[in-house]
Amino acid sequence: MKRYARAAVVARLVTQIAILFAALLPCAAQQAPAASTAAPAATTKPAAKAVPLATPATFVGSETCGTCHEDIARAFAMSPHEAVDTGDKHGFKGNACESCHGPGSNHIQSLSAVDIRNPATLSPAETDKTCLTCHRNQPTTAGRLEASHARNAIACTSCHSIHAHGPDGLVVRKFAEVNTLCESCHIDVKASFAEPFKHRVPENAMTCVDCHNPHGSFKPGLMRMASASEPGCFKCHGDKRGPFTFEHAPVREEGCQSCHMPHGSQNAKMLIRQEVRLVCLECHANLPVPNTRGIVTGVVPPAFHDLTSPRFRNCTICHQKIHGSHIDRNLLR
């Protein structure tokens, strides 16, 4: 009997606890939305956005800028841009810092980055506009506006470090550093220098800017020119320059790239084909056909080359003056 009485007591306790929980649940449900709506109000408060000062900014001078930016001021004093601060040529004497960053009076009051212009954070077009304020009509940047670097939105500051490099200029000068800078973007060209026949760029015996003008050129590929209007290749390969009495037309009309791969090739002499005769047949394209004697003839003129014979497979055995000749129209030796 005691066992049944104890069980009845436990059953009544369980029933009372269940009734109590059922009574508390509606109250919890009513209070939960209020708590959930109040919490975000405290955590999602928007941060105050920096706003430029409304007062017109004025020049304060480079010395004022140097009081805070001491390291930059020291580097600037040793750079070519110091001439802007000490000379009257560009109209920014004593205000060289503000020639690029804009008037700084508001910046020294607020110490906020929004009150000063930073070319590194501008669009490439705006950065170039800042640099070309002084450099627009200089010979080194004559083709800048039409060059592929400008069209591809490569800003001046992508290659030039305005506050660095001291008296050596605003860009790296050592051969290895110049090549590394160019290769950081031109990965495909870097790979071509792994070919067995190449210019000696990987050995840092020459640099990319020996052949290319990064500021622009009137020739495709930013190619430099030699002697005012001739291909830049003649700067080193002067024996191929001429002028010749009898010229090889592709050399004059299409340039060295018509036969050679300038960056690197798997073929000797950096040729575009593995055999000399195949290079010649790129232009002399009267393809071999059988004649009445069953002999395969080669190119014209003259049409007597038997390409099945080894003696005719290397055109330069006879036509040695392939870049031009002073004595023979057919560029013979």
C-alpha cells in the first residue's frame, strides 16, 4: 500500500510541474521578440563616416608637411623631384608635396586622410593626370597617352616609387631589378626566355628597356628605335643595318620579327622555323610542284631549286647576304 501511495504522490508532483511550465511558456514567448529587437539596436549602430572639411584648402608648404612625414621628407630631398621644390619651372616652388597631394591646410587641421589627395588610391587615369601635369611634353613621355600601358590602365606609380630610390631616379636601375619589375606583369614573356636560344635577359646582361620604351613608342610593342626611325635591333646589330644597294624587303618593311623571335626560340639564331629553308618559304611561297622531268622545283626566281637535294635545303649557303647586299640583286655571296 505504501508503494502505491508513493507513486500517487510522484504522479501529482509531475502533473503540477507540467501545469507550471505550461503557464510560463506564453510569458516567455511575449518577452522574446522585445529582447531580440532591442539587441540589434545596440550592436548595428552605423559608424561615423569621415567627411572632408568644407573650408577651401590652401597651400601650407613642404616644410609643414615634413614635420609629420620626416622619413618621406628626407627621401624626397635626395630625389630628382626636389627640383620642383627649389625651382620656378613648374610653379610649385616650396610646395612640392602639394603639387601631387593637393593643398594641405585642411589636412593639418583634421589629420584625416580624406582631406588630402593620395595618388596611390586614385584611379590610374587620375594618377596619370597628376604626373602629366609636369611631365606631359617631355621627350621621355611623348607616347605615354597612346601607349599600351596607359590604355591598359597601368598607372605611373605602378613602376615609379615617388618617394624612393634617391638620386638614381624614381625607378629601379640595376639590371636584375629592372627585369624583375617588368616580369612581375609580363609572365608570358618571362617564360619565353627559358628557350634554349634567347637574348641574355635572364643573365641580366641586358634589360627589357634596352629594346622597349615603357613610356610609349610609335612602333608596336613599345619598341625603341635606333637612329631616329629604324628598328631598335640595329642599336646592337649594326652590321645588319645598311643602307644596302639591294635590300631584302622584309628587313625594311616588316622588321627583324619577320624571321626572328626576339624573346626566345627553340631554333638556332632565334628563327621562327626549325630550318632555314622553311623560314624562306614563309615568303617565297611558290610551293614545290613536279615538273616535266619529275623533279620538284623550289622557289622563284629562279625556279631550278631541287628541294629533295641537301644542297638546296639551306638557302643561306648561296644567299648569304640575306639582310641586304651591295653587289647582287639576289643577295648572293
